[in-house]
Amino acid sequence: MSELINQPEQRLKQLLDFCRRLIAGENGNELYQHYRPITDRVTATETMEVLDLLLREGMPVATLKAWVPKILNVFHRSLKAGEWEKPGEGHFLYYLMQENRKAEALMQKIKGWSRQVFPDLQATHLKALKNSLHELRAYESHYIKKENILFPYLEQAFPGHRCLSVMWSFHDDFRNSLKVLDELLSRDKPDARLLSRELGRLFFVVLPLIFREEQIVFPVALRAIPERLWQEMLNQSAEVGWCYIPEPDLQAGAAERPTSASSLPQAGRAPSKVIDLETGVLLPEQIKWLLNTLPVDVTFIDENDEVRYFSGGEHRIFHRAKAIIGRKVQNCHPPESVHMVEEIVNAFKNGSRDHADFWISMKERFIHIRYFAVRDEEKQYKGTLEVSQDVTEIRALEGQRRLLEWE
């Protein structure tokens, strides 16, 4: 096998064979010894490419997800030794890694409290553990920036991007673990066995994800994404926000930011072109103001399943970033829910359905989510409109209010 070590295509083929055989249940130690000349020198790029190939062959995301820890355990030594020139202050990835350092410190704190909680489950220790886990909730913004900013840019720049859906699924494991732990710790006397098991799951998600980010995804992204786009990504992160670190200073990249479409016409400047909406004529900026003022979160996907618009303003419920414009809607959801998105869109396209409704509880708020088929005058499908609204106060209304009462 030594003659294959420096032949990229053959290396990838051998790595793919190794993964296939491992997943098929062959002896792991024998496979490792046979493929060791290649697995001991695997790169971040090859890792993403081989996982991408497994998905392209039709392997379900859930199956690959179950095997990723075992595959990456074999690749671990080589990936850990992989050196890449980490960007400095002012770069999007620099701040993501700063968040990771803080998250690692917080996980150590949680680990310390976890050791003290067992076996007696003293109330003081349980409260400290619960507070630390509550502090960890802020780390979700780290995953949101990856899902809505980093992933869309990497999808455009790197062909072997499909395995990012597996990483997103691990993000959701983090979210689910926090929910389970919150429920367990809300009890006067939580089940020690369940608590221990869920804490273990949390640790096996957060810390491995940090390694996979910094030794696989980040170096690949830094090489693949054009340098001129990183400032855009940093600018877009401002709306999501950062956890545990000061907000980055964006002034250095201000000159590179696109001019805001919301700028008002000024003296000596030609007015914006008006748009005839049949029931009225509006300026483009007026349309934007109107949509951003509506007390709903709106997203529009065109007939090609590509995201074309999302509303801004204070009524946004779900995080969005400009990076998703032009992105396939299937890539904007974790793999576990993609089938539902596709079912809705397909029903809209074939005309069997015109709307779909969902409602969820989120952070003690009640959210109504509605999908509508957008059709032209000939009833031809032209896209899907997602409308989400916080209806917590609406659900609480009783009686009538027929007179003006300012609150």
C-alpha cells in the first residue's frame, strides 16, 4: 500500500474502503493495521471528502452519524497533529475559537460540579450544577453562527460539504441534552442514573465537536473560502451575537460592508424606482420597512427551493444571516427535520396542499409557525412562505377591548 500514500485519488479510495468495511462490521483492529499507512496520515480535507462520499453513495445521515466517532477515533492522531495557520484577531474563525476556549473552561467547571453531585445529590451541589448548565446555554449562539453563516459559505466553496449535516445533527444533540438536563434538575430529587447518563452525553458532544471544528472544518474552510468573504461573515455574526467574549470591533471592515438598502433618498439623489403592486405603488425601502414592521418572522423560498428573502427587525424569532440567501432550503435544516421540509414543499408543488401549521413552546414563549404555498395568477407554484409569530400574549386574550387603552 506504500505506493498509494502520495496519490490523492488512490488515498481517498482506500480511506473510503476502510470506512465501508468498518461500518460493515469487519474487525476494527485488523482494518486499522491494514490501512494504517494511510489513516495515520489522513488530512482534514480528506476526512471531509470521505464522509461526503459515504453520504453521496446513499448512506443515511443517522447511520454515518453513529459511526463518525469510531472513524474519527482512527483518524484522531493524524488530525490532532495536523498544523494549520490559525487566523488572528479580526477574523471570524478567531472569535469562534475564542468562544471554544471559554466553553472548554465552562465544561471543566461543569465536570467539577458533576463529581460533587454524586452520589448524595445534595441540593447545594445540584443548584451549582444547574447554574453552570444554564450558563452553557449561551453557547448555542456558537452553533447558530456555524449553521447560518459558516456552513452556507463553505457549501459554496467546498464540494465535499455534505458531512456538515452530520455536524448540525450533533449540534441538536447538544440542544436536546440541555433540555433533558433542565427537566431532570427541575425535580426535587433527580434520578441519579439518568442525570449521570445525560451529563455523559453532553460531554461526548461538546468537547469532540470543538476538536472536529478546529482540526477539520475550520482549516478546510480557511483554505476554501475566499479571503474577501471572511469580513462579510464577521459582519453577519453581529446579529446573532457572541458568547462569553466581547463583541468584535467591526469598524476595521466597515469600508467593505455593502451599502444598506434602507438609506433614505437624499437631496440631489435620484429617487428609488417605485414598484407597482397593483393595489398600491411603493418604494423598495417602503416595502422593506413594511415587512420588517409586521409582527411576524417571514422567510421566502423560491420555486427552486432556494432562500430568497427573510425579514429583519425586532420580530425575528429564528436566527437568520445573509449567508443563507441563495442556499437550498434543505441545507437550512438539521438532517432529522429535512424530510418534513421536503414533504411540505413537495405537497405545495404538486398542488395537494396549500398550507401547513405547527406550534411549539420555546423559551417559555408559544410560537405559531405556518407555511404557505405561493402561486401566481395561473396557480403555478412559485415558492413557499414561512411565517412565524410569537402568539403568547394573543393566546392569553379574554373578553373584549373596544376602546383605546394605551399600555
